[in-house]
Amino acid sequence: MGFVDVSNPCPVQHTSQSSDFSINSTDSYSFVESDAFVVWKMHDLAIMRLITATLSSVAMSCAIGSSSSKDLWIRLKEQFSTKKKGIQGIIEIENPNLVKPKTMKAQDVDMGTTTELSRREREELEKQRARERYMRLLEQGKTEQARKDLERLALIREQRAEAAKIEKKKKLGL
């Protein structure tokens, strides 16, 4: 993208050509757009179209009146870059306790080494394992809660069986 960052600058727009077939003794010059400029302008317009195709309607208002992709990019950067307000722009303050995340490339990661878990991660992992162990015991009926649930279930089954017997007697008696 040499057009936006000016590593591919705009070439000279016009070249002068002298006409050798003039009748007068004074030479006449005409200016013609250079081929390099025409190609550069065509590429620059294509880049401007690509940028504007990705803009929202709010950002599109910044694009109006831009003469080149560089101009468009500068307008967008000025409009949407975060500006530090108040004293933040004057004094640079850095939190010494801030832990910045370490970024690594995928090729630098050693899959053979294990990383040590933090205290919170270990506690969370232990909590998750304990929950899974409890759920397995609950399913097997080995916990106090499971025993109480099974006793309640047996009581309810007895009550339903008795209710069914009474209902059956009523139907036969009528």
C-alpha cells in the first residue's frame, strides 16, 4: 500500500513535448499527461474505492472531497484516532503493577513443556473436578442427598400404590 504511506509517490503529472513541425521559428510546447502518472492515478483510485467500500455511512462523510488515497487515509485517521483528553496527553503515566499479556508466535511455542497454573486456575480446576466427582456419586446413589431422594421416591411410590388401591375399590364398589 505504497499509495497511502507515500512509499510510492505520485509521479510528475505532465511532460512537455515540443512540436517539430511548427511553421514559426519559435518552438511551441504542449503538455501531455505522463504514462506513469496515468497508471499511478488509476491504482490510487482503485485503492480509494477499496477503502470507501469498507466504510460505514458515518465514516463515508469523511471521504467526501478526498483527492487521493493518502488524503482519504489522513482524514479517516484524524477523525477516528483516539485523542488523549486532559492531562493524559501531557503526562505519560504507566501503572507499574500492570501485567501485560505476553504474545508469542505459534512457532515459538514449545508443546513439550507444561506451564504452571495460577492459584485461581488451580482452584477453579479443583472446584470443577469436585463437582464432577459429586455428580458421579449422586448418580450412583452414594451421597446423603441421593439417599434422601431415594427414600422420598419410595414413600411417594407407596402413597401412589395405596391411592391406586383405594381408587380401584371405589370403582368396584360403585
